[in-house]
Amino acid sequence: MISLRDDKASLGVRMHRILVVEDNADLASGLRTNLELEGYEVAVAADGVKGLSQARAARPDLVMLDLMLPKLDGYRLLRLLRQDGFTGPVLVLTARGDETDKVRGFRWGADDYVTKPFSLMELLARVEALLRRSVASAAAVMPKVAPPPVCFGDVEVRPATHEVLRAGAPVQLRPKEFDLIMALIQRNGQVASRLELLHEVWGYDAEIVSRTVDTHMAELRRKLEHDPGSPRHLLTVRKTGYRLQA
């Protein structure tokens, strides 16, 4: 019987490389087995130091990262990866499900956050979506005519260079934060539902339930609104989603 992994190799298709940084040996083994059955190349690191070393050496397409790691915790590992210039998706997989933990992870560069215990099917769907989105972003071609800057309040968004300024000063947005603000800009004031944003920005199908959009929107408000608690531009549409008001 030919596996999906063998079939891809025979066709000359490069398999995505995934690094799992997890100190629970049984869980790491189970993740490795299931990811390999899906056709991925998988490496496992049992602590943060080994995880950082393997990530630097192999440059995986996706990192699956626990937060409670020996030697170097997941938060510091995530921050060092981003400082190194690693731009691939990072999926945080942890038992720490508090909102403050999620916000901290997103601020330091996580792309998604799955709380233990988790559904294996949902986890695999999230991995597939993150990789699909990453490939699409890498393959995107810059338009011949650069789109003009967009302004709202004292914020200026420059799509051509992925720059955001507030009162003339640069604002550092994470890639998904920039994609999210662009998804709202492209609607010209119309409402975007959470499911639409999950699909467009993260590539998730409708059956995946996530607070990811809300957490990223809270970060955008913190960075771009004068009063994040009473936003004037990044507005919530009750029971629906969000819209941008210039």
C-alpha cells in the first residue's frame, strides 16, 4: 500500500516540514505519527533549547510549540524565532488557556493557539490552513500598480510596503494583524463576519470555532485606537463581526 507520503515523494512534491516542540513524549509521538500519516515531514524536540537549535538548522515550514517547556520556555523560544527572522506559521499547543496567555503568545508572534485537550481533526485542519495560507502569501505577486495608502483617523496604512503609521510614527503589526486590517479596508466600510475573516486571513473553514479574530482585533485596537475600550474606527457589529469606519 502506497502512503500519501510516498505518493508525494514519487511525484517530486516537496513535503512540508513541521517541527513539534513538546516535552510530553507520548503526546509528541502521537502528533508525529498523525502528522506523518497526513504526508508531512516531522521532527520532534523535547525542550526549548533543542527546539530553537532545530528550528535554526532546518527552517521548518511550521512550528508546533508547547509553552511549558524545560530549559527554554515556549514564550522565549517564540520570541527568539521571530527575532531570528523566522516567518513561517507558529501554532501554540498548550494547556494554558487563559486569555492573557493567548494575547501574550500572539504579541510575540504566534499565528494560532490550540488548548489541550484538543480535537485531533481540528488540529490537523488548523495545520493545513496555516500552511495553505503561508504558501499563498509567499506566492503572491506584487501588483504592477501599487495600491494607494489608506487613512483613517491619524492612522495611515501603506499596502504596497506593509507599513502602518500612527500620527506619523511607525506601528509594528504582526503579519496576521496586517492581513486583518487589510481585509477590513478592502470592504470599504462594509461588515466582515468572523467566519469570513477566519477564512480570508487564516484560511480556516467554517466548522473551526476560534477566538483568534477577537484576540487579534483587540491587539489592533490597542495599537491603533486612542481609546481601545471605545474604538472610533475598528468597530464591532454585534453578533456579526467587524467593520472599519474611516
